[in-house]
Amino acid sequence: MEITKKKKTLMDITNEWFKAQNKPADKVKLEQAKVKRADEFYTPYELIEKEMELHQESFENKTLYLPADDLYLLEEYFDDPESRASQFWVYFHKNFKRLKLKKLIATSMKRSGNAFAYIYQGGDDNNIEEYEKEELNNNGDFRNLDNFKFFEQADIIVTNPPFSIFKDFWKIIQASGKQFLILGGLLTFANVLFMKDLIDKKYHFGYTEPHYFYDYNKDEFGNVKTIKSTVPTLWYTNLPKKHGRAVLQRKLDGEKQEYKWHYVDAETIHISSSKYWSDVQELKAKYYLVPITLIFKLDIDNEWDILGTDENNILNKKFGEIRVNGKEVFRRLLIRKRENKNE
């Protein structure tokens, strides 16, 4: 008799998370996540706008849930409503009518006390403090069972989740079956879990590559200091693509340099640097081992298949230790040219 494996629900995912901490999911209030300082990067408005404008058709008549964003995200640093609020909330509130949204919901995890859900269904789009407010019986952690109703109400989930709990967040949105458009680290997809989902086409990447974020702190006199940090990220999404992916092409400076590549087996070429990619393609190998950063240049929607990494891939290929100029290199992507661009 064939046994069908049951798909995990949101409840299953959260129960697993609690059991890992020896806590009963249905009785214990979630503790505040101890988020690392590296998580506290805030997405600039202009980077949000640049990506969202390319998905306008997907937003029409949809309910959006922002599970890591609210109006008082930076209240310890700013009094101005638009400066202290999540810029995801600011963008979608101010463009609510133009994007033809149905409903906007936002929550965020508080350091202490109960959090709130902020709900906007239209009105004065320019007044970002126009909303309905619902007090939660928890600190706003998206893993809390009481907050699953917002995932259930949503058509699309949009946010920049804390990197330290990105894996938990990923499991929840996959179990929810909802559409999503979220920011994740450049190297995240090289993890076995995310690589498998990418190969299985459960997601692809957005159009743009956000590469800087803001952080804030106060000096000894209480003055707010803005810190601009370079953090390579990608938009992880399952929204339909209406345009070709924005491919970032970098030109070589100076004189033409020697190829830095070699065959690691009879059908696979390893490339030492992304800057040699355009030259090496002329060799027409069956497979290529390339730096992770080449993802910025690859059109994986139409031209290239990602098969895994040099350590874990669907072909079960083993490449051993790969070195460039005597130094072991970081994990490589294994890719293959797609024969039929329409498949």
C-alpha cells in the first residue's frame, strides 16, 4: 500500500519549534527572540520601491501581510512618523490606492509587553498613521500560534525577516502555501534546505539586488547616528515574473586577462572569478562550477538551471577540494545551460 506523506501545517511547524526548546506550544507564551545585532538592518525606501514597482500586477486586489514591520519600529531613534516606521509599511500605505491593494496588515516583535497589529483598508494613503489597531496577547513573534490568522488572511507576505531566524520564517511561509516576496542573504540559498527548494522551483529571485541597509545607534550625547552597511541580499519570491530578470553585468577594466578556469572532470569547468564568465561560456561545457556571486549575472528564469553546489547537487557529483592559486575556494554553484529556454 502506498503511503502518502502528510504535508506539514503551520501548527506542525510551530510545534516542532517549541519541542526543540522543550516548551508546549499551546500553553507557553513565546519569549522574545534574542536577535543578534547583525539582524538589525533596516531596508531603505528606495530599494523597496525599486523592486515592488515591478510586481504591480501581482498586488492588485490582494491582502498583504508584513510580519516583521510596524509603525514604531524605530521609535527609540525617531519621532517623525515616516522615519520611525518600517519603510515597507510606508511604501504600501502611501501607494495603497495606486497599487489597488485590498488590505494591508503589519505586525512586529516587541522587546517587552504585548504587540499590536496595524490594519489599513484605504483612506488617506499619505497619512501613514491612519489605521485600525488590534492588540495582540503576545509580543508579536510571527511564530506565535495566535498570529497565524494573519498568514491565513494574507494573499502575499512581504518583509525583510531577521536573518537569525530566517529558516524558521521560511518553513512557516512554505507551510502556509502563500505567495511571498522577502529579502534573504546572498549565501542563504546555498544552504541545503534552500537549494533543494530552488531546484524544485518553489521559488526564484526577484528583479533587483539590494546591497545596502541602514542601522542606527546613539552617541554619548543622545544624537542618532545612521550607519550604512553593505549586506548583499536577494529577493526570494514565488510571484510570477512579468519581465526578464534585471541582470547585473560588470565589465573588465584594462587589458584582456588570461582565462582563470580549468576542467575539474571531463564535462565540468570551474571558473575562479565571476569576471571571466563571459569568456568561459564560449567553451560550451556541459556543466559549470561558478562563484556564488555569479547569481547576479545569471538568468535562472530562462537560460540556466541551478543543480546544487560542489558539495551537494542533484547529480551527486563529487569534486573534492577546489583551489585557486593554491587557496581553497568558497562553495561553488553547479549550473547547466538550459537547452529549451521555454521549459
